[in-house]
Amino acid sequence: MGLNDWRPFIYGGLASCVAEFGTFPVDTSKTRLQIQGQKVDSKHAKLKYRGMIDCIFKIIRHEGLNALYAGIWPAVLRQSTYGTIKFGTYYCLKQFLIKHHGSETIQINVLCAVIAGSVSSAIANPTDVLKVRMQVDGSSGNVSLFACFKNVYMQEGISGLWRGVSPTAQRAALIAAVELPVYDFCKSRLMDLLGNNISNHFISSLSAGLAGAVASTPIDVVRTRLMNQRKIKLSEGGIGMRMYNGTLDCFIQTFRNEGFWGF
């Protein structure tokens, strides 16, 4: 695989899009759980769901099965950009550094993963905002991808599409820094036992995903809450109030009002 090889970009993007369809109901429940319990937001102050399974069943019961897939198209659009750039950049950059600096090391893996994750997530942030908004609104929103984009742009301006970009990049860097090296580490350690087959890749991916999820949950909650808050343009020309003033403020308010389990 040469430095000009396009396969990591294409395969990474396709794999991300396929995985999105299978995991999206879980992602929707995650988003709903993350925004509930906000004492600074009366709309989401109530704890409606007791957990992932309870959330999924209540969404189906009260909003229909389609509500679990509200926001699927911005999610697929996100993966086609974020996943493509992340995987392609990671493997190409890693190959470049190995070629010029010797053998593969954990430091090289982490550096490549952080750069790939941060850059790709920042580029794809508008699709993430649309996904979160549509997931939160569910069947009550009932708007298309274009309608959601138009609403955000008209009410909040272009900056509304990059709301939460800082924690998004931080989260992506953290996940990439954990997931990709853990995946490579597990795969190499299991090579003698399982060989280079689907079992090895599955176990390595599962381990990497679990590690990334545990490490990124607090910043993920902050990211979701920042993306969901609306900074509405008022008819008089002013700007409506917002609940959080940034990543640190959201983190502090969440911890102060909800404690550790708020994350």
C-alpha cells in the first residue's frame, strides 16, 4: 500500500457508513440519555429514560420505529466524510512516519490517530450538529436533512453549524488516540493465537471501541449538550440566551447540577 493509495480512504468511509446503519438506534438512545436531566434546560430537565433499553423501547412506543433513525442521513453524510478522512489520514500518515523514522511505535500510532481524528471531526462538524438536532427532536421534529440545515443556518447563522466543534475535535482526538492504537495492539497480540482473520479483527475492534467509549463519555456528553443548545436570532435583531458558554462551562454546570453520574 503506497502513500498515494486511495483504498484506506474508500474502505474506511464505506465501513463507517455500513456500521452507522447497524448502530444508529443505539446512538439515538445515547443522545437522548445525554441531554436529559439538565437543570438549566427546563425542556430536558426530566429524567425520562432509565437506560439504553428503556430509552429504545419508549421511543418506539411513543414515537414509532422511525424515530430511532431520525438523523440517519446526516449521520451517513458525516461518516462518508469523517470516516473516510480519519482512516485514510491515519494509515497514510502512519506509513509516512514509519518510512522516515523507522519501525512502528505506539507514539507514532497515537500521534497519527490524534491528528486524523481532530482534523476529520472538525471538517464534519456540521453534519454532527444536524444529526444531534434530528435525534433529539425525533418524530416531533419530522424534518428533512435540508430543512434542518436551513433552520440552523437561518436561526443561528453559519456558526451554528460549528457549534460544539471544540469538544467534538477533543473527543475525536481522544477516541482516535485510544481506539486505533488499541486496535493495532490487540490485533498484533492476537496474531499468533488467531491469525489474520475475522475473529482477530472483531475482538480487536470490540476492545478498541469499548476503550474509546469509556475514555470519551464525559466529553461526549458536553459535546452533545453544546450541539443541541439553540442560540436563536430574535426578531428584534438580538441573540437569545444560551445555557452554556463553552466546553468548560458545560462541564462545570453538568458536574455541579448532576454530579458524576451526569456524565
